[in-house]
Amino acid sequence: MNASPLAAEPFPAPQPRTEDERTLLVKVFGKDRPGITAGLFATLAGFDVDVIDIEQVVTRGRITLCALVTPPAAGAPGAEGELRSTVHRWAEEQKLQAEIISGIGDNRPRREGRSHVTVLGHPLTASAVSALTSRITGAGGNIDRVFRLAKYPVTAVELAVSGVATEQLRAELAQEAATQRVDIAVVAAGLERRAKRLVVMDVDSTLIQDEVIELFAAHAGCEQEVAEVTAAAMRGELDFAESLRARVALLAGLDASVTEKVRTEVRFTPGARTLIRTLQRLGFQVAVVSGGFTQVTDHLVEQLGLDFAAANTLEVVDGRFTGRVVGEIVDRAGKARWLARFAEQAKVPLEQTVAIGDGANDLDMLNAAGLGVAFNAKPVVREAADTAVNVPFLDTVLYLLGITREEVEAADALDGTPTE
């Protein structure tokens, strides 16, 4: 059998570049328009240079384009001086400015301790950015790159930071974020961030705007009494299981057919459908775990196509609620157990799970997950969670996962789905 041309001429092994190799940094900046990047590299192509790095940023219609290249061979027809004059001439013709800086080597390798820091502001003030970046520097970190994830409904930016351990950086920034009234998430960099994950969220006051037991209580005429007990339980002032039994007891005798009315009264949190739809497009599995009731969560599973769900079940006898729940109570510890069960069923390690919740009964689940997000949460929850989101848009959680608003809207536009 004849050897193939590829076998006869193997691809040469790449040679690593040395740190003391001369390089040229070509910078172009000015008003953005199509063709600038193509034009610059068409100009450089005439000088037989190798491209080592490219960076391009467009802000308010102004482009900054940087190309790190090797210089042309000394004495060659296209020597360095000619390259410089040709690039400047091309830039002038394009009404751009150009700068060429001679130097040694590439960017310094990023240091150990690499994290993604996501900052959400509504608005994001200069003083907040100053305080947070100063904290990063003070902790020994370096900001290697900054990228905007969204400009509305919040401003969201992501910083790639190296030189400080993720846990230390998270602790350094948590207090400052609270002081500056911004939301912040710090997660370790690595392939795991891009892995398919499991997202588990609370239902009442998280996925939906309501407390389901209060919707039932309104039909039973005891809404105010139930609401007071619910608030105390969510603040962590009462044992959840005990408070649940006390509240459910007030529903005794209520016609179970009211469930259909309650289902229609449920209001999704702004951004909830967008969050779930986007996660599902990315191959994430999505679950809900609730201290509320299967009479409502089963309907949510149908509506949203969720993968897993767990909640309490109101006992019904002869078409009426008995004032009791049946089966295992989904309380604070129960939510963490269900997170672990869902992760096992989904074949996802716990460190690749995301949990979202607002109340004290969510704390064990938030702490057990790889990333725990306190969403418009009570103070005790905000202080204990990995990160807190204090804007009323549930889809902002996507930004914490490195997903941009543009990507969400582009995916929705493909199938005609309106983004919330």
C-alpha cells in the first residue's frame, strides 16, 4: 500500500517561543466599521510575520485592535522599518491611529489561583468598581481581562483574576460588595465551569413571586395569620417543619378543588422562563425543590419541562384538605438531601451544581451546592451564601455562569421566543 502524502511528510512539531524573543505590538484605534481587522492583517501579511496574539474591543463605536506579531526577518525586503511605515500609511488612509511598540516576549503567564469574578450593578458605579478592584489588588490578585456580559436589565461585567485563591478572593469581595450595593460571584476558573450542570431552585419567592401556602390561605380566610408565620420561618426565627404543620392546619376543611384557582394565581418571577429556557438549551438539567406543595409544583414541572421536583403534599380526604401533609417533609435539611439525590440521578457531581433560594430553609442546600445563589434573600441567607443577587430578575443568574445577554437574545430570536 502506498503511503499517503500526509504520512510521507509529517506535520513538523511546533517549537515553543522563547521569553526573550523580540515582538511587535501593533495597536490600531479609532471609529469602528467593518473591514478594519481584515485590512490590518492584509497589510501585515505582506511582511511574512507570525501572529502571536490578537485582542479587539469595541466601546461606544470606538475600536481598539491589538496584534502581537514577530518582526520581519532582518535584512528581508519587508524589514521592520518598512512594516512600520506601511501600517501607519494604511491607518492614515482609514482615518485611524496606529502605534507600534517593540518589546520582548508575550504576555506573562497567568499566575496560579484563577477565578472568574462576576459583578452585577443596577447601576454599576465607578466608585463600586474602584472599591472592588482595589480589594482584588490588595489581596495580591491581578485582573487579566474584563468583559461585559450584559448592559440591561443590569450592568454585568466579568473579570478574569489570577494570583489569589478563589475562596480568599470571595471572602475579600463579599463585604465590599455589600457596602457598594452590588452583587458579586467568585468562582474558580477551569473546564468545570463549562460543564453541563444541574440547577436546583426554590419555588416560593424565587421561581415564583408568591408564597403558595398564602395563596391557599387566602381562599381559607386566614392569609394574614399564615403570612406572619411564613415570614418568621423564612427569617430563621421558627423551625420550618413545625411552622409548616401549624400553617397547614389552618387549611383544614378547604375544598381541594381550589388548587386549580391557585395554579392560575401563581406569578413567575421576571426572567424565570428565560433562565430555564436558556439552561435547557445549554443541556443543563433543572429542578425545583420546595417547602410548598406538589399540588402546585407538579403543574410547574408540566409548564416548564423541568427534570426533577420535590415538595410537600397536602393530604386530601373526601375532596377536602385535612390540615396535614403526607410523606417526608421538605424542610431545610430535606432540601439539601434532595439536591444530593437529584445530582446523583443526573450524574452530576455536587461541585457542578447550582442552587438558588431566598429563605433560611434554603441555607443547607445553598451551602451544599457548588455555587449557592441567594436571590433577593433574607439577611441571614445573604450573609451565608456564596453570592447574592438583589435585583428582581431571575435570569441574571445566567451572567454568574458566564452567559451573556446577547447570547440569550440571539438564541431566542432563532425560534421567535420573546426574551423577558
